[in-house]
Amino acid sequence: MSEQELVSHNSIQLNGQETQLMDYIILNEGKELSTEELLSHVWKNDEDANSDVVWIYVSYLRQKLQSIQSTITIDGIKGGNYQLVK
């Protein structure tokens, strides 16, 4: 997937994995998503992916959202569940 912009008064550039992760989280707004669910949908073809990879990419998204002072964030803990929060 090519780079995509997320617009919120400003814009951020997302790489392929970040875009897939953000898309999946947005599609499931209001739902808690387990680390295993994110791995199976976003990293389904990567046998080496684990909970650390999910945590790292969620951290990247959080930093990028914070950099544009977005009103949304991603709540959750490493190895646990994640949820889009407005």
C-alpha cells in the first residue's frame, strides 16, 4: 500500500504498515482490538511479527497523532487490547 495522509487540521504521512493498522483500528472504532487480532489482520503474512511489533507501530501512530494535536488517540497496553479514543 502506498503512503496515505490522515487529515486533522494538519496531515501526517503513514507508511504501509501504519496505514493498514490505522485503517483497521478506524474500521473497528469503539471496539477493543486484541494484539492477536491486529497481528492476524495487519501482519497476516509476516510470521516474525509479534506483540512487540504491534506495540511499536501503535507507538508510531500515537506519536504522529500527537504531533498534529489530533483529538483522537489509540488507548491500550503492550500485549493487551487497543481502542480508538476520541
